[in-house]
Amino acid sequence: MKDVKRLAFTLCVLCIFIACSSNGENISLVSAELVTVNPTHEQVTVMPTPIPVLTPSVSPMQPEIAQSEILGVRIVGTRQHDDTAFTQGLEFYGERLFESRGLRGSSGLAEIDTSNGEVLRDIPLASQFFGEGITIVDDTVIQLTWTSGKAFVYDIETLSLLEQFEYDGEGWGLCFDGVSLYMSDGSDSLTLRDPETFEVTGSLQVTSDLVSVNRLNELECVDEHVYANMWQTNTIIAINKASGHVEKVIDASGLQTYEGVSDANVLNGIAYNKESDSFLLTGKLWPTMFEVIFE
């Protein structure tokens, strides 16, 4: 009996051994097939939150400012001027010179001697009208009135009244560039008008970072610019007709040092002389007209 038990025990041990050997083989086989993979550390690409690109807001006048000039006046000659003339506009017609005069009861249009300012001929306005700026279109002179809303058109040879136009608002300065009339009303903008009908055809806002633009008064059209005196100042500005930007600022305060000018009224006459490429400047009640170059 004991031998049987021993045999049984031996068989059990042998089975266990065989089982273990079989499992060990299986384990080693599995282990042999295992491939150790060294994981690749992938670089994680982080997509940044897009930041909007801000395009700086550039004022359209900045290129103009870069080209702006601050000028003075060089006097190349002086002429006498009627110191009782309340000058509101001054304009050359070839070598002839025309002047608009203001104040109610004293307003009118005159052709004056370019050498001494004496009146060669004139036509008065009715006492209710206050004469303002003038310009020449072909063979006519157009004269504004301050608050009456009327523009008078005269024959340049006879000064006879041909017709009149009506407009809203005030009339201050006027010039003609060969295509359009430019009219000021004491504000910081100019009104464009048809020279034949006086109808409004557009407007031009005047801007500058160099000077405070206001009270635009006497005007003179020269090539691509409108020259404007700002009322109650000694400053003349050159306005680009296409953009409205001030490209030149002219300081004419040196004229105030001349005898009789400092005691008179303000600068208010700008006439361009194409023959000499110079400007003739005067003012209300000034005893002198100055031929100047802007530089």
C-alpha cells in the first residue's frame, strides 16, 4: 500500500514538473516574441492662437504733411495803394488790376492803376450790399456780396452789369481755375460752382496738421493750388485742389512792419501776376501793395 502511495506521489510530482516545464517553454516563447519598442517621443506641435495683424490707421494727409512747407515772403517791390479802400478782392487781368471794395455804402468794383493804386474807373454797389471777393471768367468779372446772397457779373471792358446769380449762405472769397469757381464762406471748406450757372458742383474740405484751418477768406487760384488768406491773420495757405490738404503755409507778418500797415486793417488781397510769377498783396485800408515771392 505504501508503495502505491509512493508511486502516486512520484507521478504527481512528475506531472507537476512536466507542467511547469511546458509552461516555462511557453513563457520563454512568448518572451522571445515580445519586441521591446522604445517609444518615439513625438514633438507635439502647438498651434498658437492666431493674433490678428493690426494695420495701423494712416491719415490720408500724412504724405501731404511730409511735403508741406513753411514759407515767408520776399518783397521784390512796393506800390502805392488807396488807404481808403476796404479791399475785399484783388485780381490781375493781364497787366490790368481789379479790386473789390467792401463796407455798406462804400462797396464797389474798380479797375486800379497797378503802379500807384489810383482808381481808373469804378462802379458802386447799392448801399444795402457789402462787396466781397471777385474773380475773372473770360471777359467778365464776378463779384460776391457778404450776406445778400447775390453775385454780380460785369463786363470787364465797360463794368456794366450783365447778370446776377443767387446763392445760399455768405460770400467771402472767389477764384476761378479755368474749369470751376472756388468760393469761401468763412468756414474751413470751399464750394465749387459752375462758372456759367453758379450752380454748386462740389465741395472741398480743407485740412492741415500744421495750422488750424478756419475763416477762409480771399482766394486766388494758381495752377494746382488755391491760395487762401485766413481772415484776421497774416497767414496765407496753399491748398491742394485735389485733396484739400494744406501744402504750404506762408507767414506774411513781416509786411506789418511797414509804415502805415500796422495801424491799418487786416491782410485781404491776393493777386497772382503770371508775367512775373509773383504775388501782389495788400489789405483793408493799407497804403501799400507789396509784390512778393513766397519762399
